[in-house]
Amino acid sequence: MNPTSAERKLLLKLPSGAEEDVVVRLFVPRLIEQGDWQCDYEIQGDSVHRVLHAIGIDSVQALSLALGSVGVDLDYIERKHNAKFYFLGEPGHEFK
């Protein structure tokens, strides 16, 4: 993977009362075959580890699609674990 471009630390509060640190990392988009760009991202915590990517026609679109995909993945993790993300002490992860 390319170098990290951006990172956000979140807190995941589980129904049991346990809390878990989760880090979201977006990596610098890279040129792949046929002129498309790929932006890898990672969501990592104790109970979750996902490494995925988004592909766009240029680096900006790849990054934009990756940001949107992160939000979808975080919402899925909340539903799967019946949990809630917090950012800076407030509910939510701020990825839209």
C-alpha cells in the first residue's frame, strides 16, 4: 500500500459497555492499469480489521469514493456489533 494520507481515531462503544479504539486510514491514491486510480483504506480495531479500496477515473474521484465507502463500512460495523462510534466524545464517525 502507499503511504497514509489521512487517519482518524474513533471509539466504538459496544452493548456490553466495552469500548474499543478503531483507526481509519486512507492511503495515497495510486495509478493502476488502464489509467484508473485506486485509493486503499483500512479500518482497524480489536474486533474489526477491513482493508478495502475504491477506484476512480482520477486520484480525486478515487479518494472521494473511498471516503464515502468508509462511511458505509462504519455504519455496517455499527449494525453488525449493535454498537456506536464516537468521535471527539460525540456520537457518530463524521464520514458521510
